[in-house]
Amino acid sequence: MTDITNHLQTITKNIEAAASKANRGPHTVHLLAVSKTRPPEDILEAAEAGQLAFGENYEQEAVSKIESIRQSRPDLKLEWHFIGPIQSNKTRSIAEHFDWVHSVDREKIARRLSEQRPENLPPLNVCLQVNISKEKTKSGVLPEEVSVLAKAVSAMPNLRLRGLMAIPEPESDPVKQREPFSAMKTLFDQLVQSGYDLDTLSMGMSDDMETAIQEGATTVRIGTAIFGKRSYPDKQ
């Protein structure tokens, strides 16, 4: 059994324990394996262990891996999620290669993704990235502007609005960790009450996963705890 397989088993048990603690079913939280900077071999190891959803931050690196894996393993049906900041000149490639985009934060980007989504593919699943901590250096729509963006995105023919995503400001205090996650759940519930058919609240990483699950996360994004330290430095 490989380290990646062992790590996946441990994380799955931790997710199930956190869900149980929050009085939620074990299958209400999905694991997104963050595979940025990881070679295709690591992704294939994780896939052999049963992990089929992978998150990538960098378009060029991701597309290279996606195409390599699709060519070498056409039988393997992986689900690819783009989770990084989106530049306008990258939208076509993202629309063509990914199943999900978690980081839509402005109408211009959403419109380009919709217009550039190939007709032979189903609508692109998208989440709106919310700058819930209102950090000046972080991407994301401000909380008070979420409803306006949701209305625009939900009307775009080749997108399917699935929910919200956030990367709150890092906080080691569990009590303070809860505040942004709770605020995200409130935003999510408000959109649902307004009539949006949403099912995804993408929040929580290795250091705050349990708190995020307690506050309603349906998708947690885990990288290092699965794959170990990065094979090469992060590009950011």
C-alpha cells in the first residue's frame, strides 16, 4: 500500500468523523484532492486508490497533466476542478478541459467561460469564489455582491451554478475559524432560499477541515495531507 493510499484512507476517516460529529451523514462531504504541482504518476496512484476528483490551480500545468492522463488512461474517468485565480486569456482552455470551476469571481470571467464552453460538453459546473474575509490581496466577490453575481451567472446557458467557494484568512483559533465558515453557510442558505438550486459549499483545507465541515462544507480541498510535500515549489 502506497503512502498516498494510506493518506487517503486516513483523510476519509477524518472526514467521516467530522461529519458524524456535526450530525451529518458520512457521504455529505466530498474530498477534492488538490494535485497542483504533482506529477501525473501521483494522480494515477490516488485514482487507483479510489480518488477521482482532482483540483488544479494553474491552467498550463493542469492541461498538460489532463491530456497526458487522458491519453495514457482513456478508461479512467477523472473529474477535474479548476480552483485557482482565472486570467481572461486562460478561460478558453479552462472551459475546454475542466468539469468544474470553483473560482468564478466576476461576470466577465463567467461570460467568457460560458461562451467558450464546447457545445459537445455538458454545462460547466461553477462555484462563486467569495472573499469572505475581505482581504485586499485575495480574489473573490465581496459577500454583499454575491447575489448580483449569482443572478448573472445562473442565466448563462453553458454554466451550471452549483454553489460557493471560499479561502478564509488563516486562523489557528478554532473559535475564530468558525466565523467565516458560518458566514459562508449563511450566504449559501440565503441563495437557496431565494430559489437557486445549489448543492456545493467548497471550503476547508488541511488545517481547518473539521471546522469547515461543522459549519456546512460539502467539499473540502486537501493537498499536502494526501501527496506529502510538493514535488517542486508552488508557482505563486
